[in-house]
Amino acid sequence: MACNGAGGCQSGCYKDEETTCDQPTTAPSETDSKSSSNLCIKCKLNDVVSGYGGIDDGRFCADCFRSNLFGKFRLAVTSNAMISPTDKVLVAFSGGPSSRVALQFVHDLQERAHKNFEASRDRSLPVFGVGVVFIDESSVLSIPSHEMEEAVEVINLIVSSLAPPRKELHFVPIETVYSSDSSDGKERLIELMNVVSDPTGREDMLLSLRMVALQKVASEFGYNRIVLGSCISRIASHVISATVKGQGYSLPADIQYVDARWEIPVVLPLRDCFAQEINMYCRLDSLKTIKLSTCPSSSINSLVSSFVTLLQEENPSRESTIVRTAGKLIPFHFNRIPEIIDGNVPLATRRRQKRYNLKSNESVSSESFCPLCNSPLDKSEIVDWSNHNNCRSSDTFYTSCCSSCQFQILPSDSTSMEKFYTDLPHSMVARANKVNNDKLNALREQIQDCLLSDGEDET
Amino acid sequence: MEGKRSVRMCCLCNERRASLNRPKTLEQICRECFYLAFEDEIHQIIVSNRLFIRGDRVAIGASGGKDSTVLAYVLSKLNRIHDYGLHLFLLSVDEGITGYRDDSLETVHRNQIQYGLPLKVVSYKDLYGWTMDEIVKLIGLKNNCTFCGVFRRQALDRGAAFLKADKLVTGHNADDIAETVLLNILRGDIARLSRCSSIITGEDGPIPRCKPFKYTYEKEIVMYAYFKKLDYFSTECIYSPNAYRGFAREFIKDLERIRPRAILDIIKSGENFRISTTTKMPEQGTCERCGYISSQKWCKACVLLDGLNRGLPKLGIGRSRVAIGCKEENESHGGKSIESKQCGSLDF
């Protein structure tokens, strides 16, 4: 959810300022040795802001910088039909700069729609609803409790300040993934995580669980979109780390604007924004963010993000090149908002969405997914089930996972695997079974008219 | 195991003492099992990928470095034991780098005698009229790897044609290919990204090239050469310190420490990338000047050579908005793009 804030404001020349008035903020004169004032290239009126790194550093004044960043967000939302007036949107909030900006921008959009609604005579266009969720992972990540309490206070303040329109705030512990199964969710979660010895595997397992939790909250409270604050920098790191884990086939699924594999589609409206810009925006507008202290990581993910930071410092367009290259890989059919058939949605929105959905007709139509991380399986990972009739369900589960999860998360011996399987949240297990049943059902439908009697010996 | 032994036994044969940790699998094995595993894996790659057919004349790109020396050694050994029926030759390129290439060429001459393989040497001086020393004197240490790589590719093809070779093999190992996959992602070179992880490339060109070491770790090649006491020359090219590839190489070394199999995983990702068909890819044609394959009017070697001969060394470097073969120099895309232009952009 949160961008990892790599490469923040580097020269530290920026003071936090209250933006009560529309004063353009100026760069301190000591850094501007070349000319006495650099004018914004857009409005040509005010002085530029600089020192935050990135390709646009020193080109815009504060106002134009803000509107440029918001513009990128809004373009992503409209061209991908991310948010329609009848939607209920859940913003995944980690407290970091990216999700803070995502929340801010979603609020700004909602506020604008609300003003239009109030001002219009017939009130025909409804305003989309917004909720905020914070996933509390302290049972797994050993975050000091006083930090967590402070964080909760800060988040409450932030969300209550972003009204009207009012937003529902959900604080959800990660063990909620077990809530429908049993009462000892926390113990089972800790046991589950303890089986995973690889540090990268642990991080990725936690990410998968986090998404399961988000999906659960969203469907429980009637949201139909989840907004993640992932920015270019985060996506560039993901491109490299997925490549490094052998996930070249499934990589395109995670880096598009829309990910509709899930029951509640996930959207990434900040996909064109750089971490450096986002950090600058937070500084300019004094947006409060929180950072919870976690143990230093020895995982591949953190090695990759330091590598990408290093490259970005050497060349500020590196992150966008990485994402652009990965953007040339074929996306999946679920990387767009499913076509809106709801008659209540304004025709204009439906038409626009249809227009933008046309481009992905070259993508493959049906995929199998790993029950653990939900990534599409490549040819070599797809199992021939005819050979696996009498296996234990834990072994069946193991075989149906992708090779990356098999290596870094799942235990290799059967006994530990059995234990791991029993500790899995029911929703993941159900996902695996659903896949197999769906396949059988699809086949059965085709031959239904030739079957003589019901209740054959099927599993 | 009886009693308390401080000595570990090889986990494969259990007969001999373990003397090394195999880099790829971290198994503790003895030398003989290592040689066997190493050689057999390469044999399986050659067979399962159908790299050669009986009677093929195969030119081995030999630089005198560890990869090509081990390649020559193992290939001739496998050719003998498994009776591939190949005619093997050593093909070496003399770029004209004093203090580096002349030393490594001596190694190749010794290999010729040690392995009993005929040797052909092609030189930049004969082919192009320029040595790398002369080129570097003219253009300095930025972009020199571009010149060398482009020239070497043609040089190898010409040498292979002279030998009437059916195939060219090079010693590119798993680390090299993983680096290249990463580099192509970083550089945005989608065309190369789609080709660089193939074990056979250039089948529609003058001569197909194979990389039998595609899945072989660099560390294992070094280990093999070390234990077998093979004769090779082990210094970095004196002109290479600024290569962009260095970033990727450092990263991969760090990666290998955390997870050795990541190198093969990168290659697997490279093989699994599916490129969108709407992406514009370069079309293959022929060079108007020399007839070599090229996606532009003139092949890169001709462009670079033209630049050198006219005293315009930046011609062909960086992105050009001007048609190739014209007088104007290329614009730079902001100061940074030329400085960070990747060297070692070996065309596969």
C-alpha cells in the first residue's frame, strides 16, 4: 500500500509550510546559484520548487506542481473508469506518503463531486462513497504498542479532517482473515508465519494475507473498489523483484492500473506518480504520514528497492523506463474494469469505459491462478490432475501453487506442509478448491446432456 | 557415519571426501562428482535443446578467458565421450588492445595446442583498419564498449564464414544472460529483451549462435577451471571500468548471496515475458554499404566506422533524429543520456 518513500526530498532545502494562503513557495536562494529566479515553465509567473529529485525537479511552481500531480491521478481515474458515481470506494491506508496522497486525492475528487451535487438542481448524479481501511499487522511484525496507539490517533485525526463528505474508517487486525473460521485467528496466523523461513517468503506471504484482509473488509462493508497508493517507484521495484523471483509470466498482472482478478477490483490511480513527487507533495501541504518501525529486512524485496533507488539517483528517468518496458508486456484480460452492465451507472461512464477497454483484446482469455498469491500460472506450473487422484489435500494444495510460492513460502516436507495447510485461512483453501471444481463443472456442462444419472463418483 | 568425523562425505557418491559446496545447489560434494555433474548438465542442455547435428562445423568463440577456455575443454571432451561428431575450431578476435588482448591471445594459442583444436584469429585492424587502442585514443573511455561490441559481432561472423562454420558457440554463462535480461529492462530495449534469453539466436542471420552455458553459473565455471587447472587469462578489459553493466553485475552478486537460484529465475522470467504485438519492433533488412544484416539503412558497424573515419566519433551513439549517413551529429537527449549510455550492449 504505502510507497516505500525511497529517494525523498534529497537536499532537505524544504521547510514545512502551512498552506493557508496561496503563496507560491520559493526555493532558498543559496541553491539557486545559476539564476536569480527560475520561472515555472507552465504558468511562467511563479518561482519553481526544486530539490525533490525526479525528472520534473525545478520545472514547476508549487501550484502547478500540485495541479500536475493531481492531474496525473485524475487522468488515471477517468481513462480507466476507476470510479463511477455509484461506486463505494475503499482506500487502503498504511499511513505512508503514497496512501496519504491517494486518500487526499480521492477526497478531493469526492468533495468536488459533492459540491456539484449540492449545486445541481435535479441532483441526478450521485456522489461515490469513500471508506478508509488500515490493516494492523502488529501481531506479525512486532510493532511496539505505543507506536501503534499513536498511529491510530493520527489516522483518526486525518480521516475526520477529510470531511465533508464523511468517510467510514475501519481498523482491522490482519488476523481478520480467520474471523469466519475460528476464534484463535491470531495464534494460527503466528504459527502459519513461523513455518515460512525464507525472509522474502515471509514478506510476500504477508502481502497475500493483506490482500485477503482487504478483500474481506471490502465485501463485508459493501465496497466495490479498492484503491491502492502504489506509485511508479513501487511498481518499478516490483518489476525487478518479480523478474528476480522467476515470475516473468505473471508480472504484467500486478502492474496495470486495474487488477480485477479479485472479487473486489483493485485500482492504482497513482501509477504515474513518482515517490519523489509524492514526498514533495506531502511536504508542501504538510500532510501527516506515519512510519511504523519494523526490523531491518534481509529480503530480496529490500535489496531490489535499494538497487532501484540507486539507479534512480544515477538517472531520474530510470523508474519510468522500467515501468514503460514492463508496460509493453501483454496484460491479462482481468486488467480492466469488467464491463458495467448496471443501468444505474450513467451512460457516459459506460461508453467511456467501453472505449478504453477495447485495447486488450489480444490478451489470453482463461488463466489458472496460484491459490496462495493469486498470480496466473505459466504453462510449466499448470498441473495435470489426472495423475494426482489420491493425494492428501495438503499435497494437492502444494502442487497447485506457483513455483515461486513453492520455493519461498511452502515447506518442502509433507508433515510441515500438512501443518501449514491446516493453519491456512479458509478463504485461501476455498480458492484452491473452487478452481478445481470450476474446471470440472465447466467440463461437465459440456457433456451434461449425455450423462445418464446424477451423483456419480465425483469428488 | 561412524563415530564423530570432522570430515564430511560427498552427498552424491558417499565414497569420497566432500571438498566443495556446489554454488548452484549448495550440495557438499567431492571433485569428481562435481566434474561429472557439471559436464553432464551441459551435455543434457546440448541434447535437449538440439543445439548441434552430426557433422556440424562449430566455431568456438575463444577469448582466452575462463568461459571460453572451459567451453573449449568441455565441448571437446563431450564431443569425444558422447560422439557428437562435430568438427570444432577455435575462433579468436584481436581487438588490438595492448597489454590485454595480446596476453589473452597467447593463452588461446596455448589452448590450440592443449586441446588440439585448429585456431583462426581475426583482427579489427585487418577488418576495419582500426584497433581499439586507436579508437579509445580518439573517443576516450565513454562508449568505447559500444564500438568494441558491435565490431566484435561482425568479426566473429566473418571469421566463422571463413571457417565455413555451421554454428558459432560462445561462453556466455547464466550470470551474463541474467545481467542482460536486467539491463534490457532497465534500458527499455524490448526488442532485445524478447531475444536475449534464447539459447540459440540469429537463426535468420548469417550464422546461428548457441550458448551452451546458458544455465551454468559463473562461479561453477571458475570452480571447474580452478580444480582442473585449466590455462586461462583472467583480467578485466582495461577499457571497461565505466560499463553500465557493472550496476547489474553488482546487484546479481548481492542477489546470489541471498538466493543462488535467483540467477536462473531471472532467465526463466526472461523466457516467459510475452511482448505485446502492438509494440513496434525493428524490421530486419540488409546494410546498404556492406550487406550485413541490419534493421536500419546502414548496419551499426558501418555507421560507427564512418564516424571514426570522418573524425565524428559520436556518430551512431545515442538516439538520433537524423537519418544515418548524413553529416550532422546526433543530438543528445539531455546531457545524461550519453554519459549513461550502456557499454557492453552485445548484440545477441
